[in-house]
Amino acid sequence: MLISLRALKKAPLATLMVVLPVSLIPACSVLSTGTQVAAAAPDMFVVMGEGGVPVARVLTAAATCPLITLDGKNSVMELRAGAQTLPLRETRSAPADSKPSDFPILTCEKTIPVNTSAVLVQGHSLPLPAPQINRIVVIGDTGCRIKKSDHAAQSCNDAQQYPFAAIATAAAEWKPDLVVHVGDYLYRENACPEGNKGCEGSPWGYGWDAWNADFFRPAAPLLKAAPWVMVRGNHESCARAGQGWWRLLDPRPLLPGRDCVASVTDDEGDYSDPYAVPLGSDSQIIVLDTSNTPGGVIPAGDIRVSKYTDLYRKMDILSQQASYNMAVNHHPILGFSAKQNAKGKITLQPGNAGLQSVFGAINPLFLPPRINALLSGHVHVWEQVSFSSPHPTQFVAGFSGTMEDTVPLPVTIAGDQSPAPGAVVAQFSSWVSGFGFMTMERAGSGVWNVKIWDTAGKQVNACRLEGKHSVCDIAQVQDR
């Protein structure tokens, strides 16, 4: 029986769980402990595309894509990517620490017409966008970090050290209308060091097993709770997990040469046009792909100058469509990070210099005038920065599972400290060494109540975003 959108929105979380029939389930799966057990069903989810058009995705081990039912009418889902082992390409790791990316699944999809009221796959409902988005969950940097080059091996087998599954469950229980992921989904790039019990048996590399362990398995409750806006992070650039990004998550068509399969086409695969997702009431999110920006100034002649110049101008045009705009990208343009040297001295670092160098050449305020807020990740903390200068509020939500940054940010920002030239800080709030998620609840025209939650779903801070300005209850959340 079809379920109406209104009934779906009121249904308890349990009714939203999607399970594929046995014919679609792989025979077995290897858990992080190395034990073979019956696999969970591949994920079904909805990703929001250009203009807010929802796209249904099903990842399946079956031989063909399943039927999808749109308001009572059946059609076959389209094949986006077939099962395939991709040849080893140049990556950020040495060849000895890399391997070909194996995707032994089909990625199936179907664009859902706007105003569709019910969508079913094999009898199971998929979440649809509400006419007005009032409740948004924001998460970022969710994968478990295993990287040989920086000797980082997060304890992926410890739910306390890698709590993304708990965060996804708590965020789903908040019953959002939309989920925004600000980038960096896959961190298990290299094999777990021998003898390390914390990550022993973990899948690694850029294939489906690592994607499943790092994102799809722990994110399952939240994928079933609401449609998603997927933002691309630097971990999804072509030299890292870009192949999986294009096959699994990006809402746009998968095209040869834009799929990160061969490094010779990375100048296409590493960049994308921005697009807008309407939120209702003359507000929208503008999604930016800044995955390949460097940390330093981009020199003249670098392809990123022309790519990000074009991105800025298209963002500016999109911002004319609504009176209230939130831009979402991975790298904070107007946020801070902190570094500590060998002698213990802590220095405050500004926002991303690569984007600042290109955007600042167009506009000294770095973002188009109609951008009210910027949501980002990349720095593994939660952070809020509001300005007395005409810059938009910056929120950083890179605190949802990846090994955290532990160098403390200051409680207050000195008058001579700024994340970008000309940006004058008026309000600053942070939470370092705490995992969690952020929520945004509409409170009026251009007004959002923002709350910060820990892994158990307990609120730790609250802010109010009004226009371009924000203020939080607590200047700095202390370690919990």
C-alpha cells in the first residue's frame, strides 16, 4: 500500500527502515573484526540534486536494478554504475599502500518528479523532501581515520573512539526534514598497522568495502530518516575517494572523464558547478564543490584559479534566486583552526587561503553579498564565527566521527585576529574534542535556531542565526 508524504513525515523512525529482500542481499560481509556474517541490506537513500530535485539511489548486489514505484506507477530504476573493479590509479598514497577499487555492487537511480507523494522500492518507502524544510541536521568528517603517511590509526572498532553510528542514530531520532553532510566520508585509506587492535581487520582503500564500513553502514538510520544534501570534501577528490563519490553520492549524471577513473581526466573529475536546493519560504542552500582546493594561495596559471572563479560567479547568480542563502562547502573560508608546535606554542590559523585567494580577487568580502551563512567542515571541531563586518556567519561542523583536532581554540578572539583579511569577529563559539551533530530549526524569515548535540543526543550549546549574524549561549563547550 502506498504511503502519503504526510503520513511518512508523521511515522515513527521504525516505519522508515528499508530492508531489501533476500535476493538483493550479498551472501556475506566481513565486519571490522574479520568475522563473516550475513550482510545487512544495501542502502536506499534520497540525495537532493540541482533545483532541489530528489534522486533515489539503491546500492544492490543483485544482477539487475529493482523496480521503483512512483505514486503507484512502476518503472525500472536506471543503472548508474555496474559492478566493477577499477584499475589502480595514482592516489595520495604510495603504490605499495594502494590497491584497485572494487565495487561489487550496482548503483541504481531514479530522478523523482517534484510533488511526488510516495516512492517505494520493493515495497519499502523512501523519504521525500517536505514542501518547506524546517528541520536540518548538519554533520561532517564522519569517517574513521587510518592513514599511513601521518601515522594516524583511529580505533575504528571502538564505538567510543569512532562514534559515527551513535551520532547517526541520535540525529535520526531528532526527525529532520533534511540532512546536510559537509564532506569527508571516507578516511580508511591505508591498511591498519599490524598489531593495532583498535582498527584490526578494518577494510581499507577506496572501494565498496571501505565505503560501506566508513559511511553506509554507520549512517543507515539517518539515510532512512530524510533526504540528504551531499557535499564533497577533500577526501573525495580524485586522488582519494573520488571514484566512490561519483558512483555513489553525487546527484549529477556519472559521465566518462568525470568519474576519477584515470588521473589524466582529473581536471574534469575534480570540479563541479554549484547548484541550489530550495528550502521554501524564499530560502535555499547553495552547494559548492571545493574538494580540490589547497591550503595555501593558489598561484596564477593554476587551473583552480579559473575553476573557482567560475564557481564564484555561478554561486553569485544562484544567490539571486532567493532572499536567504546558505552556502555549503567543505573548507571553511571564514573559520579558524589551531596548531601547536613542538615547544607547545599554539597559533591560530585563518580560513582556507586557496579559496580566499581566488574569491578575494573578485570580492574583498570573499562571498557574494546575498550569502547569509556558510556551513563547512574540514576542521575537526564544532565552531561558530559571526562578524561585525558584512561577512556571513561561518559554522564548522567537522566533528561527527573522524579523529578530532585536540589543539584548543581560544575562548575569545583577540581584536587583531581574523580568519580572513577585513573580517572583524563579533561572536565566537567552539567545541573542541567533542563528537556530535548540529541542528538548524527554522524560527522565522531568515532566522534559525541552531543547537549542538553530543553522541548521546544531549544538547551542549544553542545559537541563534538571524540574517548574517549569529550568537551562541556558551562561548566554549568544555570537554565532556
